[in-house]
Amino acid sequence: MKAIASTTITYPIVETFHSIQGEGSWTGVSAFFIRLAGCDVHCPWCDQKESWTIKPYPQQSVEELATLAKQANPAIVVITGGEPLMYDLDPLTKQLRGLGLQLHLETSGTHQFSGHFDWVTFSPKPFKLPHDSIYPQVNELKVVIASQLDLQWAQQQGTKVPLGTIKYLQPEWHTPDSQQLIYDFVLQYPDWRISLQMHKFLGVR
Ligand code: SF4
């Protein structure tokens, strides 16, 4: 049987766009986003609920996505979702890397890890437990905080990531009380930092 060329492999894509990275260590950096469709975590406060299903979205080929990313000329390419690890990311990352692009992943880590990245942002959610394969890959841990219970979840996940991982707490955008919670927490636990969603303050995507 004839093998399928990896460049013709497709993924369901909610959107691609060029903006700035608004969160974490790379905040403010020019970034091209590839948002894959599909997520089975279903966080109640998710701001990307339209990305949970796969059906309405077009399939785009690895080659097409890599061309768009290269044309944008960003500092980094961010593969996000939805939950991108629902798919084998090896073909996509191979093509993007072949064009000399720097690749970042944003994931809740709930599926087997795949792909080759320069930076992995792990944002675990208590609504679906992470897969063990994510932990050795993590460069940055980013936990969204909506309540006191989420702080316990953050601490528990913080013990599982590699030494040297940068650890962020991010206030849930629609829960103003979370800002005070994380402020107090970071003063008490100096190995944690605060991440704010700069793109929302700027009113951009
Ligand atoms: S993991 Fe991300 S995309 Fe999925 S429901 Fe939670 S916040 Fe939304």
C-alpha cells in the first residue's frame, strides 16, 4: 500500500492568526497561532468553547499550515486548541521545524505527548487528569485560578514538573476575586509567578 505523504496529513483547524503571545514567559512576543479543533476537558470557564467540537471546522494540510506560518514571519509559532494533543503532532511539527520556525505548544496534557517543540506550556486542569507523558516535557507550568481549591491543584501539579520549570498562576478572567488569591499566594510561595492575559488588556486576539 502506498504511504500517505506527511505533508498531506490534515488537522481540523478553528483558526490561524498572527498576534502577540499574551501569556506566560513569552508575553509580548510576535506569535503565529494554529488553533486545533477538539477538546474533551470541558473547563466550565473555558474562553474557547467553540473549539470543543471538530465537526464545523475545515481540515487543513500540514503543508498549508506551514506555508501560512512561514509567510507570517513570527518569532514563534504556537500550537494550541482546543486540546492539540488529541492529535499526533509529529507530522505538523516536523514540517514547521523544517522551515526553521520556533515551535511552542500550549496543552492541558490530557493525551499522549507527540511532536517536537522548543517550548511546552503545560496548563493542567482538574476536570480531566493529565497523561503521565507530559511531565518530562514541560518548560512552563501555567495554572488558571478561579478558587482556593485551584491553588491546591497548582501546588500538587508543581511537584510533578521538572526542576527549573517556570511556574505561573493566571487569574480566571471572569472571576475578579482570583486576582487577590494569586497575589497573596505568590507573596507566600516565591517560586510561583503571576501571568496576566496581556492580549485581553490590549483588546487583541
Ligand atoms: S483545556 Fe483549554 S480548550 Fe479545553 S476546555 Fe479547558 S480551557 Fe477550554
